Amino acid sequence: MDLMVGEQLNLPRAARVAASVNTAGADAIYVPWKTKYTYWTARPQTIIRQNFDPLWFSFRTTPPDPA
């Protein structure tokens, strides 16, 4: 906002700049999560529990997202 005021942008140009910044921010949040769920791979903890030992637990907790 300070830069828009400092550059003395008119209302349509300031609105366009604000929209572009917000779109870039939304894309920065959306794309990594979309990629995580598109290329979801099984974690070693999941394979061990499903195929070998259902009572096995890791020392570290496993988050529910495919990071």
C-alpha cells in the first residue's frame, strides 16, 4: 500500500496491482498443495503398517499430508 501511495497510482492501476499481488499469493499457496496431492507417494510408515506389522509405530509422528 505504501508503494502504491508513493508512486501515486490512480485507482484502476492500484486495483490491478493489488489484484496481481493477491493472485500471486493465492498461487503460492495452491501450487505446492496441488503438487503434494498429485504426486502422492506412500510413506515408509504406511507401507510397514499395511504390509508387515500393523502395530508398528514410529518415534516421530507422521503428519497427515503427503509432504
